[in-house]
Amino acid sequence: MSAKAARRYTLLSIAAAILTIGLKTGAYLLTGSVGLLSDAMESGVNLVAAVVAFWALSYAAQPADEDHPFGHTKAEYFSSGIESILIVIAAISIAIAAWGRLFHPEPIEQVGLGLALSFVATVVNGGVAWILLRAGKRLRSITLRADAHHLLTDVWTSVGVAIAILLVKLTGWLILDPIIALVVAVNIVWAGFRLLQETGTGLMDSAISIADQAQIIEILEPYKRQGILFHALKTRNAGSRSFVTFHILVPGEWSVHTGHDLCEEIELAIIRALPGIYVMTHLEPKEDPSSWLDQDLDRAPQGIDSIAP
């Protein structure tokens, strides 16, 4: 459901990208500024990234099946990974365009109208970025967060380009135009690197946030005071879906039914506190020594006889 809800926001991102491409391209054609050209090219990346995000979220929204029993939510990382690559390609293209102007500067025309179009595009990007960032946090979607941060980078890029063009107009230093375009290229590469780093972290099954882990521990605390023990707590993120597993140690004389009821109670408490999380528990008798030997991910293949006191 989270991926389906997030997918609707990518349509807003696609529409905004098409609009800003038109506005920024118009600003470039009016002024001839390579800085505004670099800004328009970055909006082109935004459009491709938004289309890829729509595809990734459509795939991530598919229910679990026999081949993917834990769902398809990791498909979101394809979007952020592809977007980071596109960002680097855009930066290289901008740098190439700016390099020639660095040695052969050209005058900038119709600055006022060009900057007006750029300003409208910047307002559109800023508004959409704010909407996507809030939705990304609420829906736990790395795809929407990545798109939002990229649009925010675009906003600051546009502001920097506008300042440079105004300085060119005031000072007559035409070389400032290609210089700011090169600065834009470097800034875009940095944004791509951060996005690629976040993608890699997600693909490596990173743990859920410290705040969410603390919330789980807070839920378990009252049970500890009742003599119930817990260990082997492990968490991971997979796009908008999170997973948590842990062992619950109870008195060995408890019935299976009593233990099962406790597990259900704890699992539901965590799910209510952290929507979109999948909880799996393992019940163990706390008096049995073997219950304390299965906390590691790579468990040694020991038999019961070998661990008996």
C-alpha cells in the first residue's frame, strides 16, 4: 500500500519536470547563458528520474509471490541507483558545455525575462520537493526522498545560476557564466554520490533507524519486568518495508498456547507502533542452555547432546 500511495506522487514529479524543462529551456534560449543551460539539463535528469521512480514504485507495489516471498519493495533502490548514475552523466554534459565557454565567453541577452522564467521554475521545484519530502518520510519511501532531495539540489542550483547571471549583468564579467556552470556540475556530482551511498546502504540490508529500534525496545521493556527475556534482535530495511526478528524466552513450563498468545501480543504492539513493519518472533524456554546459543547470524551446527550441561 505504501508503494502504491508513493507512486501517485511521482506523477506530480513528472508533471513538474516537464514544466520546468520548458521554462528553463526558454530562459536559456532567451539569454544564451550556459549556466541556465546547465540548469535546464538538470531538469531533464529530473524527468528521467521521475519516470524511473514511477516504474520502480509500480514494481515495488506488487504483492509477495512464490519467487519473492518477502515482496518487491527493494525495487525502489533501482530508482535511486539509476537516478544517481543519470546525475553524474548530466554533470559531465554540463561540464563539457561550460568548458568551451570558459575560453570563449559569450554575452547574455534578455536577462530580466530569462531570470523570471527561471524563478517560476524554481518555485515549482521547491514546492514539489517539499511535498515529496513529507510524503517520503510518511510512507518510508527512499524513492520519494531521493527525488525530493534531487529537486532541492536543483533549487539551490537555480539560485546560484541566477546570482551568477545578475553578477555578469552588473560587472560585465562574462567568464562568471561558465564558472558557475562548472560549480553546478560539481554540486550535481556530490548529490549523485550521496544518493548512490544511500542506495548502497539500502541494498546492504541496513538496520532500521535508531529511533525505531528504541521504540521497539520501549515496547519490550514492560515484559522484561515480568521476567520475560529477549535476545537476537535483528532489523533491516527493504525500501518502504522493514523487518524485525527476535527471540522471546519464557518459562519452560508454559503451554504452547500461552507462549503463542504472548508472541502475538508483542508482534501486534510493534506493528501498531511502526506501520509497514514485518515482525517475526521465535519462542524459547529460558532455562534451556541451547536457547542462548542461537543469537549469531552464523549458528554453529551443534546438536542438543553437545550443548547439554
